[in-house]
Amino acid sequence: MKVSSEKPFEIVYSLFSHEYLGLLFESFVIQLDEKGRLSFAHQNISHVNAPEFAAGLDEKDYALIQWMDEMQQDALVKKLNTKKLKAKEYLRKIYDEKTGNKTIQELIEVKVEGLRAKVLENLQGKRLFEMGNDGNPIWREIEIMPEKAKVLFHFRRNEENTHYFPTIKYRGEKLEWQYRNGYLVCHDPAWLVVDNNLFSFAKGVDGKKLQPFLNKKFIVIPKKIEQQYYKKFVTQLVASFDVYAQGFDIKVERSQPEPVLSLSDLPGTPKVDLFGNKLENEDEDQIVFDLQFQYGDYAFRSEEKASNNVELEELGNNYVFHKVIRDLEKEKSYGDYLKDLGLPVKSSRFSLTKSKAFGWINTHKDNLEEMGIKIRQSAIFKGKRYFIGHAHISVEVKENIDWFDVNALIRFGTYEIPFSKIRKLLLQGKSEFELPNGEIAVIPEAWFVNYSEIFSFLEDQEKNDPVLKLKKHHIALALELQNHNLVQLSLSKKLEKLKDFDTIEDYDLPETFHGTLRPYQKAGYNWLRFLNEYRFGGCLADDMGLGKTVQTLALLAHEKQRTSGATSLLVMPTSLIYNWELEAKKFTPELKILVYTGTQRLKDNSRFAKYDLVLTSYGITRMDLSLLQDFYFNYIILDESQAIKNPGSIISKAVNELKCKHKLILTGTPVENGTMDLWSQMNFINNGLLGNQSMFKKQFLLPIEKKNDRDKAIKLNAMIKPFVLRRLKTQVATDLPEKVVNVKYSTMTPDQEKAYEEVKSYYREKIVNENSLPGLKNQQFMLLRGLTQLRQIANHPRLTNKDYTGDSGKLEDVIHMLNATASEGHKVLVFSQFVRHLAIVKEYLEEKQIPYAYLDGTTKDRQAQVESFQENDKIKIFLISLKAGGVGLNLTKAEYVFLLDPWWNPAVESQAIDRAHRIGQENKVMIYKFITHNTVEEKIMALQERKMALAGELISTEESFMKTLSKDDIQALLE
């Protein structure tokens, strides 16, 4: 019968029995008569027509209607009924006694039971009825009892058997519920209807524990199965519910939990990187922390969440159930506290390497004692007993005349340990040693982190002298430790100034210097003078175009004024010698300069003493090493010092054999390929500053490059900071015009895309899909070769295939923009890493008779090409190979810079840009980076942004790009 939503109505819920699904709920809307009573006019309400009766529904009604819709037969079988049978027919088949499907029956029952539980929990305040056999939804009303009933389980044990039965109390009164036609609506949890009242239960009683007693007074447990029954069933009941027993005892333990951190060991297992290489220091044994709580004689692990625990004890013919009532809230507070201290043992065990574990204990021992948390060592330690008292280290560093004196006091409990013993263990990476009482002391990890570097740089003095020496150029390391309150440091007032660059005193410029230094250049000169006084070597690493040359010449002019007759040596790439000679004549005309180059050079080092400055190249230095090393120079200065970035190279070894009083290096990119570049150059200016190669590799290179260890990068930066001066153009050269960088995306032509996909597929098969490459080096070689070919094809397939006759999308864009800029009268620099790429552009310009300047590694008249571009208004285009044009050029007439292909190292691109964007430039510089869309070029750009974070901590611009690639990165590049 249709119910009108315009007239008074009421929503009710009705309980009915389904032939296969058991008890279900259905929702109805009932029309009210003129006296506000429920009438016989009713209709089913579902989520479809519910909005029609919105005036009489609240949020809970909408939820109840939805759940009741879901438990109806059509909704239940919809996903299961693949043959599209009628719902009734499908259920008849599934529930057939002989051929039925038990698995699906169980799935349906779990679903229905879950819906019943949801409905029952939300019915409070609603009207519930039993449905009549005639379908009347309001046949008999059921009252929903507002409070939860309690169940008490009884056991009466005698000589023959045990009687077991439950009783129910509601509001403290015993409820008569047996033999009263009661029934369970839901079992999990139990909801019971008795005498038209619906009861729920405290402690989530399972209905299966009540069901057998609806029409039975008790259950008898025979003597022969008593023991098994008590162990499996009664212990569970005692743990979870109120149990009244006769014939056996239940003892209840109520107390505060006593927290215990139990320690056990777990042997370390070697770990490998993505390419199967074993990582160093990754196999240290682990200490497992297990948080437990002691209640009297009973202990429970923190991850065991049962609020009550029961153990059964047999005493002769008697049984005793020991019930421990746990305070889970109190236990949780201890777990939370430990988590805040960095030990998340609240829900499971937690392991740390031994040095970290005992370091953590040493740091927090007082906190643990204050909270009453005990530490207990496991018997699993195989007879070892570890020291878990207080470990303390104090280090004192005092400035001496030419070095620092270092003294250290180390204690484990009452034992004072010789500094030499701990230092030796730290350097060997060992963390354990035996104390006089037989306990094993573990050196805290923090000592390795904080002191391993300074200890490794110490130099022994006389045998029994406890004081060790530290070279003064390790001041930064001492300062860094002092900043973190790890050492007591005593410095002279003068050396204190090195803490802050701004406090270095202002030095007068030499009278013989002809020129004016900008404020930041004058500050650089002051810094060079300060290093000079302390005999420290330095690295002037200002951005390209900020005047490293002029700052250095001011220093050399001062040296001539101070030490007349002292000769300095300046080593550089051959292409820069002419530029240095011109600059020296301009700013320091009184310096006597010898250009020691060329095949006609006179190989006589006695001539050097007649000059203030000798200019030579890296190549000549390598060839004439025996001659040069026999002369003692005042300064040895290396320009573009990245030339010695490889410590194993001939030139690197050669310059380290030269003799001098002071050393200085100049570079815009101290780190091009990796952290070892830095070691090589720092070791040249301050020998031993970063230790030997193997120590540096272990302490810094591997943690930084393999593990992205930011703390190590920061520490390395702190060590070199006093000896490296790096100013960015954006920081100091505020008078430079604006620089705008644009990315121009090109689309491959169909022929170009086909060539690209063929090569990409070949290398993806070789590198990603095959595991044939035995090691990382082979993989890197194959990867580099593949990526290089893909980058070349992204430019133009002719770079890899001379027979290619198709077009290139990038070349079309480059030509279009060249024509546009040149026709508007602008000058443009065109950089490419690939000379063959420049040749293709050059071929077009010659075909169209467009004048241009050109420079690559084979160009003889380098200066002439620069001058023609700078001074000839007809030449608007300068084609330059990235390698040949990265240094020594001053091209301030250019207003545009075109970078035809992205390079692994963004710093190299920056150098190219700086050919135009430097002091003397008056125009806005527009930079265009040409990137071919959907190629490895685009992916390299994205990777560069991700890989640059750590490198910024050092004075470099990027780490070795190849070394940082994971397997996922490689796969992404070759997708």
C-alpha cells in the first residue's frame, strides 16, 4: 500500500527470517492515522526512494537503510551470481544439502553477520519489530535495552565431571532467559531477544557461548576430557570474562607493570647495492630491543595486546588458573616514551647495530632509570656480558705554535681507558673491547660519527706522550666539534677570525696594483692575504666572470712588494696563457712575467729567479717536471684546477711534486664528476687536510655518493670551508643585468623518432632486461654509451649515422631561432657538446652564406675568432664546442646563448652561459636550452633536479651523475 510523504509517517525496522540467510532486517515507512498511531498502510523504503521521505529521516536512518538494502538476497548474490540466475534460484542451488557450495555459504554468512552487527549497534533510539508470517512489518515490537547485560560463566567441578553454564545479569538483577523462546539475532557479538527485549553484552560475548543454553540448563564435561577442555576453553573464558568456579581456583594478579627492555643479539648479514656489490660496514651485528612488562612472576611482551592473560597450573588433582589483569594504558605510556627517545618498540621488537644500540643506551640511561625502565641482557649473548653503564669522552684542543695539541679522557663506568686504545679501535671501525672486569664495552656510534675524522688526522709524538698533534689546517674540524660542544677549544684571537669571513681584517692594496676592486673582490683579496699569513693553502672558487684573475694578480703584486725576488708559478690550460698575460700587463704592469711555453722554450730554471711570475701550461708542467721541481717557488697557483681532479693522473702527481711556500687554486667548478675531485684539489693546497685517499673514500666519498649521507656532506663542507671562497654571481654581482633561462622543447620528426626507438630498444634489452653484465663498471660503460647515442639522435640522427637522410626537429627549431635573432641584429652564442652537431649547423650557415665565428678544440686562431665576434657587427653567430669554450672566454657582446644539448653536469652549462653573462655585460642575457621532447634529454633534466641536493652541500655543482643512478633511474631513462 502506497504511503504518502505529504501526510504523517514514521520509519520503522523489521526483523524477519529468510529461508537460507537467517534473520535479516528490512526498513519500512508506516503511515500514521489521525491519532498518530501506526496504521496498516506501509511500504518498503530503500536508498532509492528514501529522499522522498527525507523529512522523517536522520543520518543514522540513511545508514541503516543502506545496510539493510545490502543484506537483501538480490544485493548479496549480485557479484557471485555469474550465470545471472534469479536470486532465489541461485541461493537454492548454493544451499542445497547435497550439492551446495560451503565456501560461498561461508562468504555470505560473514557478510550478513557483519551487516547485522552494524545495524544492531545503530538501532538505539529507533523502533524495531518482528515481522508477522503474513508480512506485517509491525507484528510485534521489540524493545532495545539501553544498557549492556553481563554474562557470568559458572563451572562446578566434582569427582565425576564438570558442569558448565552461563548466567545473565541486567542492571544487577538476574535475567531469566532460558526456556523462554529466546533467540540470538547476531553471534559476533551476541545480541539476544528474550521476552520481546533485545539485549547486548559487555565484553563482546560470542553468541556461540550462549546458544547451547537457550533450552538447556548446563553442559557436562566428562572427567576424561577435563584437562584438555580446561586448557583450551576455560583458560580463554577466564581471560576474557567473569568466571565463578567451584572445584578449582582462580587467582587474580593486579599490579602496576614494571617495564623491562630485554636485549638479545642478531648476527648481521651482508647487504648489497642494486648491482650486487657488497656495501662496507653493513654487516655489523644487531642488538634486538624487546619491551616487556613484569606483573609479579609473569612477563608479557609489548606487542601482546590481550588485556588479561591466564596461565593454567596443575597441582596434583587440582587446577589453578592464574589471571593477570594488565594495565594496557600504562604499558602504552612506556611504549610512547621510548618511541619519543627514538626506540619504537611499542608494537614489535626493534633492532639497531651494536654501536648504535649501546650509544642509545648511553645517551638515555638516566632517562630510563628515572622512568623505572630496567635493562636486562638475554642469555642468547653466549656467555658475553655487555657493559651498560655510563660511557664518557672529553677532548681538549689547544693551539700551539704550528699545530694543535689534542688530549682526550675516556671513561666506561669507573674504568679510565687509554686514548690510544679507543683511537685505534675507532680508526679500524671496531666497536667492542673487553673491560678489566670481563664485561664487553661497545663504543657508542656517536663517537664514530663525531670523532673518527679528527682522530684519524692526529699525528703521534713521542712514545709515552699522551698529547697528540693536529695540523693547523684542520682548524675547521676543531671549530665544527666546538660548535657542537664536543671539544674544548682554545684559539688565539687572530685564528678566531677564521670562524667568520666577515671579521678578517682589511688589508691595503699594493701601490703597484693598477685597478679598482669591487667590494666582494676586495674581500676576496683580504681572505687571500689572511691565508698567506698563516701559510694556509686556498681555493678561490668564485663563479665564472667574477674576477678570480684580478684578485689573484692583486695578491701577486703584494708578494712582489713584500718579498722582492720571490718567483711564483701559475699553471693553466694553454688557451688561457694569453689572457693571463694581457690581464697582468693591464693590472700589474710592474710584475716581470715569463711565458714558459712552446717548443722553442729555453729549458733553464735558473732564469726563473729573474721573474716575479712564470706562466706555463699543464702540458709543459708534465713534460718539464724534473726541471720545475728543482726550483723553490713562492706561490704555485693552478688555474682551472679541475685539471688535477683525478688524483691518479700524471698531471695531478706532477704538480704535487713541485716545491713552494704557498699554494692557491682557482676554479669555478671544484667538483665536476665526484667527491674525489675535491680531495685531489684540497690535498694539493693543504696536504693531509682530508686524510689519505683510502681514508677519505671510507669517511666521506662512500657515505656521500653511495648513501646520500647529508651529515657527512655537511661535515666535509665544514672542514674545507675556511680554505674555499665561493661567491655566486647572484650574491655579489648585483650590477649584472638580468639573466633569463628558457627551455625550448622540440618534437622529433617521424624518421628521427624511428631511429631513436631502434637504439633505445637495443640498449633497454641490453641493460634493463638482461642480467648478463657482471659488474657495475661494465653496466656504467654500456649505459653511458647508450645514453650518449640517444642524446646524439635527439639532436640529429646524422651524429650516429652518416647515411641518415631525414630531418631533425631540433635542427629545424635552432635554424628558425638563429634566423630570427640574427635578423633582429642580436648576437648569439651556440654551444654544443658534439662537434659534429656544430658541423651540421655550420653546413646550413655556409649554404645560406651567413657569416659566423667558430671555435672547437682544433681551432688555432682562438683569440681571432673571439675578437671577430666581439668587434665585427656582421658576425652575429658564434658556434662553440662546450669543452673548448667552457673556460677563458669573455663574450660580453652576446645577448643570446643557445645550448643545443643538455649536459650531465649543469655546472658545465653554467660555465657556457657565463661566457656572456659576466662583468662588462650591459644587456639582458637570454638563454635557450633546446630539449627534444619524449627523449632521454627531458629525463636527464628531471634527474638533475633530484640529484643536486647533496652536491649543494659541497662547493660543487653536481656529484657524479652516473654514480648516483639507481636501477629505477636507469629504467626510467630507457623507457
